[in-house]
Amino acid sequence: MRISESCAKCLYDRQLNKTDNKDYLAEIKNILDNRKENDTSPYMVYLFNKVHVKYFGKGADYKDIKKEYNDLLLNMEDKLRREIDDSDDPLAKAIVMARIGNYIDFGAMNHVDQDEFLTLFHDTQMREDDEQTYKSFLNECEKAKNFLLVCDNCGEIVLDRLMIEQLRKRFPNLKVTALVRGEEVLNDATMEDAYYCGLDKVADIVTNGEAIAGTIYDMVPDRAKKALDEADVILAKGQGNYESMAGQGRHVFYEFLCKCDLFTSRFDVPRLTGIFVEER
């Protein structure tokens, strides 16, 4: 997904809000001004972070925040699983809940409010505009052997685990793989988070090999490339994965909440609207 001028301005303004260091900001502006046509926002932020280390050292540590939200969702897990199991369509319910988990984003959100997050669970019905995508998703899973979940945030992966449980019940022949971040980046889920939250109990875990909040094929290690190439069905979570994977010629289902102006404008929806779309 190409970077619009408004998106570039937002990316720069976020750095401007962090510091008034002129040399640092000049390098950031140079990166943006010389971006290639196919560069994406996650890749820009990846480059920004390298410049940040040069001037200020390592960025903010999200380990405590990640544990807080991983634990929050782990404590909710049994209750949510019962709600899923008691629903008319447990997989649909689990997919909606997994999308709600995409709220936990300390990159795209100006403020992550735990109370606001929890209120989103008051409505876990799949909307009518998701139904066509869901039907296609079921049809593709029915024919598939290999399923790849491209993960996004901490906490969210607990809900991803509940979704995969239902997916495997409905399609027991599916081999499920989950792709997480290779190194710490914001509050995104890494291998450590995946094991902490038990995602490894329902899926093989691979990493993208980098501290980048997206999935750029040319940057991922061979094992991740193999998972992407061999997947019959790919479900990619979050705005960063959408930005870095859309338009790359793959058949992908995307699921996320619209958390910034770029996405609310692109999909013509209010803030925090859930999106479930298919790209062929």
C-alpha cells in the first residue's frame, strides 16, 4: 500500500512530537522525501527506528505493556471461550473477537484506553458487510491444506488462539502456522509472546526475522517465505500487515480495526470500525 502525502505528513509529525532535534528530523524528512514508489509505512518506521537508535539509543520498552495486555486477555480467555462455544456460529464469533483485539495498538493509536477496548466486546456479532467475505473464507478453508495467520499485537494473539481453536474444529485437516515479529517493535507480538500466550499449542510459530511492524516478503527469512508461499489461505491481522502486504499479488484475507484517518477515509467508515476483506 503506497504512502500518500497525508500519510507521510502523519509519519513525520509523529516524529516531530517526539523531539525537536533538527539533525534527527532532517534525516527522517530525507527518508520520506526519497521513499520509493512501493515503500510502505511499516518500512518507513523501520528505517526511522534505526535513525532513532543512532541519535537517542534504543526506543521505548513495551515489555510491561505487553505483559499487561497478554495477562488481561489470558484472564478473559475462559469466559470468552464459553461465549464462543455457546454461539450459533463459534468460528464467526471468534473471528469478530480476534478483530476486536486489534485495538491494542500503541503505534497507530494516539491513546490506548483499556476501558474503551473492553466495551468493544459488548457487540461481537458479525456484521452483514462481513458475511460475503466470511462465506468466501469458509469456502477457501474447505479446500485448503495450509493456513497462515499473520499476527499483529500482544493480547490480540490470545484472541487469535481462540479463533484458531475454532478454525481447527471446523477444518480439522488444516495445518496452521502463525507468523509473528522477529524482534521487539512497539507492542507487536513476538515469539516470546506467542509462547507466553499459548499460541504454539494451536499453530506452528515462525517469525518475520525483523523489528518491523509489517510483513515485507523480501525482508523475511526463508522459513517465513516458505510459509507465505505454501499457504492456501492467508489471514493477515492489523493495519501494518495490510499496508505492507496489499497489492503484492497474493490472495489474502485481511482483518483489522480502522484506527487512523488513512483507514477511515480509505474504507469510508467511522473510527474503530472492523474490516474483514479479501484481496485476490
